[in-house]
Amino acid sequence: MKTFAAGMLALWIGLVANLPNPYWSIAAVYIVAHPLSGATTSKGFYRLIGTIIGGAVTILFVPHLVNSPEILTLAIGLWMGLCLAISLLDGTPRSYLFMLAGYTVAIASFAVVSVPETTFDYAVGRVEEIAIGIICAAVVNRLVFPRHSGPVLVSRIDNWLRDGSKLALASLRGEGATPEFLRDRQRLAADALELRNLATHVAYDTSSIRNVGALLHVLQQRMVAVLPIISSLHDVLALKPGENEQPWHPAVQKLLDEACGWIESGENLTEERRTVLLRLIEDIDRHGKDATSWGELLPFNVAARVRDLVQIWSDCITLRQDILSGSRHSLRWRRYDAHLKARPMHRDYGMALLSGFSAFLATCVATAFWIASGWSQGSAAAMMAGIFCCIFATMDDPVPVMRKFNWLLLIVIAAAFIFEFALLPLVDGFFPLVLVLGLFLIPAGLLLAIPSQFLLGMVLCVNLPNMLMLQGHLTHDFVSFANANLATVLGIVIAAAVTSIVRSVGAEWSVRRLIKAGWNDIALAAERRPGRHRRQRMNRLLLRMIDRIGMMTPRLALVAAADVAKVDLLRDLRNGMNTIDLQQYRSKLPENCRAAVDAVLDGVGARYRALASKPQEADEIDRNLLVSIDEAITTIIESGSPANAKRTRMALVALRFNLFPKAPPFALPPRPLMELPQAA
């Protein structure tokens, strides 16, 4: 009802102001509609800025290129393709701005190409009508039973912490060795990334927590950082020491029990409990300082990971409290903490360029058909072909959805026909018009609130006002009505055909591409470079890999039986982080230890390069890499495990366990017996 009321208010303002196409205002209301008032405002803001940019480019293109149809078509197609590629690479709610800037040029340019002298008035009119729709949607959503983004964000944070604590407890207790556990970790990664988008909307909200963007950024950083630590503890603690292996130090179990008790309590870390945890960790550290066996080395790593888990989880609880109260407290975890100017994300330049090319090609094909056929309404086909390539560009294979959209569009055309030629001729006045439109738009608008029916609701609510072309007076021109709607359907058909040829891919293909991108990042991390800016490099790898895991999660649900579903990218992320640790500390090692670590780095890089491009070579590389890791651990131990090699040894032990969990436990090679001189 709120959205319908905002749409009718926008239509009334457009009619009173005598704007040329007031029905665009209704469509704008439904496009930016969202249950959260902050999301409506942010989406509307980006749409308005994109429309203004698109209108300005239209004014630049059309008057200067209208006498060269081929060049104008290329300019429109290239601009739309470029904006779409930038939008896909941006990957935030702000990406909507770039997409609008792209296809607004197609909407405005093709509409005025036969009357170029009206370009400026048409572009300004579109900006005004879109602005009216956005302002009406935002005002109504804020004043009439507003639903703020802040409480929703806090609820999402609480749910994430609840689910994260369950995974952490299962890991600390050595439980959860099931495929569901892996899926839950992937889902938490996706949920943490979703908070990023919700945080964008909070900045446009009127709730009490709208000014906590910096805290939300740090909290999300902690959320993604805890996932590889939970994964690491789960893998190690799920494998108990065997019968012939040395039992772990008793303090390890006490540490795990104490950490479990604290996480279960849900309380912040008190100084008393922190003292107990530190004493247990120091006890394990002393025991593991001169460790030489696998049964001593692994607990040393476990204690370090528990320390990280406790610090990060304490920060998460503190940050949640600070977000609610608006206060600021110091944080505990600093290991990978770094302030980056831009948030690192996975960017698929290949698919972005391919998607942009498909929008360009579809626009050119539809325009060529329009020019060749001489069809007066063919411009609508050219416009819709490019627009639909943009709208569905985030999907792996949008063709089935485009086909479904076309069938739904036929339903809207039938409804619009009934309205145009049966109901609207009986309407006399604005309020009767509101009542008639409400018969259709109110039930259809309810579908927007149902995720599974959102597409249907959007097709019905956005397209009906556009097809009716509601203005100050009715035309009842059946020929124009039929031609315009037929051109729209044809434009979608062209978009689907071009997309199926140029860029349709499967979910498995996309997952494999994400995995290979992660492997290439780890191979790059293994290249020997100076150890400066370790925190920044660690943070970039962490955030990009978690971004990929979040993008993989919905796709893996579609290909659960495929081989790619068995790849644990969190384990690969841990290998990348340990590799960066080796890079950081290698320069501080004695010469013999540094050479051994360099051999490991070379092996890790070779392994992940092989996985990404030549998987048949990975087995041989793995055999050599296991030998290199064992030799590096042996060299450090035989060098007396110097203090500056502590982190290096931990990283090597972690790499060995992650890469070769089924390999025999590490053991120092037997020392050759010294031959005693024989008596004379």
C-alpha cells in the first residue's frame, strides 16, 4: 500500500506539473521500492545520479552524431557496455549508479533520434520524472510506518554471532566433521558479505546507528577473519592423536574447555578469564618452545589459533556493543588488522568485459534490424535489448530468466490492453484512475515483498504504467500500442539470443573460475618479495578469498554433486595466509633456514599454479613439497628453534597439516651414529 500510495502521489505531481511522461515516475517508485527506508533512499539516490549522468551523455551524443546512425549506434552501445562492465566490477550497491548511467542513454537517445532538437528537453524531463518518483518513494517510506535498516542490521549481526558461536564450539570440541559443517562455514561467509550491502543502506537511514560505518567495517573484517581460524581448529581437533602418537599436553584440553565455556556464555572477555586463558597458553608455549615431535608441534599451533579466536570473538562482541551504544572501546586483535583505502574484492574482469560486449552487441543487432526494416517502433526493440542485457548481467545464465520475463510480459500486455481499451475510457478524473489502477497494482505490489515472487511483481508493477503511457489525456491508439509492445518483446528475444551465444555460463563453470582465481592469488603470495606491508597483503588476500567463498555459496547449492563442491577454499585461504607469514619472517632467519623456507615457498607457488592450469602435474609437485616442508621444519629445529623462527615454524606446521592431512606425522630424521675409534 505504501508503494502504491507513493506511486499515485508521483503520478499526481507529474500530471499537475504537466510533465511529458509522468508514468515514468510510477515506474521509478516501484523500481526503488524496498521494505527498509534506508535502502529505498540509497537506491533512489544512486538511480537519480545515474539518470543525470545518462541524460548528460545523451545531450552530448545525439545532437552531434544523429546524422551518422552507425556512429551513434556504436557510441550508445559502447557507452552502455562500458558502464555495465564498471558496474559489475564495482560490486557494491553503488554499482546501480553505473548501470543506470549506461542504459539511460539508450532510453533517451533512441526516443529522440527522429527529433534531435528535443534532446535537451527530453533528457531534463526524464530526470525530473525520475526525481519525483524517487522523492515520493523515499518520503512515504520514511513517514508512513518506516522500517529502519539499523534494527535489521543488529538482528543480522546477532544471528551471525549465534551461528558463528555454534561453529566455533563444534570446532573446539572436535565435532562437525560433515559436509553440512563446510556448507555452514560457506554460508557464514556469504552472510558476512551481505552485511556490507546492508551497512551501505544504514548510512541513508534515520536510525540511531546510521553513523557507525567505520565500526561496521571493522566488525565485518573480524567476521571474515574468524572463519579460517574456525576452519583450522576444526581440521586439527577433529583428528585426535593416534595410539602410537604422543598425547598432547594436558593444558590443551583445559584451554579448549575454558574457551568453550566463555563463548557459550556470550559475555565479553573479563580480565579474570583472560588471565586464565593466557596462563594456559603460556604453559603450552613453554612446552612447545623446543618441540621436536608432531605431537608437540601441533598443540603449539592450536594454542596460537585459540588465542586468535578468543581475541577476534572478544572484538566482535565489543564492536556489537559499541554499534548499539555509539561508544568506542579498544580492540584486542592486531595480527592482520590493517586500514586499507579500498576494500579488496574479487573482480572478474573477463566476465565483466564479456557482459559489456553482450550489451553492446545486442544493441547493435537490434538497431540494425530497426534500420533495415524501417519499422517506426523498432527503437523500442533496440532500447530493450541493451537494457535486459544490463539488468540480468549478474547471473551466470540469464537466458531462462529472460524467457520467463517475456512470458510474464505477455500477461502484462494482456492486462494493459484491458485497461487501455476497456477500463480507462470509463475513467473521468484522477481519483477514479487511482481506484482502477489499484485493482491491479496493489495485489501485484504485494508480490514484491515475497522473494520467490519478486520478479513477477516487478514485471507487473513496472511495465503496466509504462505500457499504458499514462499522461494528461488518453490516445487509445491500438496500432501504436501493439507496435510498441511487440518491439519490447522482440528486444528481449534479441537480448536472450545474444546472451546465450556470447556469455551464458553454468554455475559449475563460475565456481571453478572463482576457485582458480583464489589459487592464482595464493601462487602470487608465494613469490618471494620484501616482507613489508604484511598486514595489508594478508588483509587483501583474506577479504578477496572470503568474497569468493560468499559468491560460491549460492552456486554450490546448484552443483552439490560436482567435483568443485569438494574444494575447501577456506583451507586454501589458510595456506595463503601461512605463505604470507613465511614471506614476512624469512628475512629474519639464519641463512640455512632461509634457504629451506624459500624451497617451501617455491613449492607452494608451483603447486597452486599447477592446480590452476596443469592439474596433472600437481601430484609430483606435492611429493616434492612435502619433502621441502619437512626439511624446513627439521632445519629450524636443528638450528635450536631460534626465537625469531617461532612464527615461521608455526606456518610450516600449519602448511604441512593443511596440504597433507593424511601424511604420516612429521618426525626428525635419525641422526647417524658416531663411529668410535678402535683401540690400538
